[in-house]
Amino acid sequence: MKENIIKVKTLAFGIRIVKLCKYLDDTKREFILTNQLKRSGTTVGAMAREAEHAESKKILFIRWRLH
């Protein structure tokens, strides 16, 4: 079975974002920026998963417009 490249890349991106946030928390003591970065960076993967399991394109676009 062929791997889904979007799934692989968004997972890797999310992991890098979480590691960066942990680094910033530990060394720079930057909490406000890291919280927003973590939320924004991991949303990409969530949106990709939602798109993968969407019932139809119309429903997908409606959901994305609400975010």
C-alpha cells in the first residue's frame, strides 16, 4: 500500500513544531509565543486528517470556512 505523503509530512512538521516549542520553553522561557506556535503548527495535521475523512468536498469547505 502506498503511503500518503501529506500524512507523513504533516506528522513530521507537527513533531518538529512540538520539539521547537519544548526548546523555547526550556531555554528561552518564552511561553506565550510557544503556546500559539504549538496550536498553529499542529492544526495543519488536524486539518489534513479531517480532509482525508471528509464526506464530500462541499462539507469539507464548509468546515474549513468555520475555522
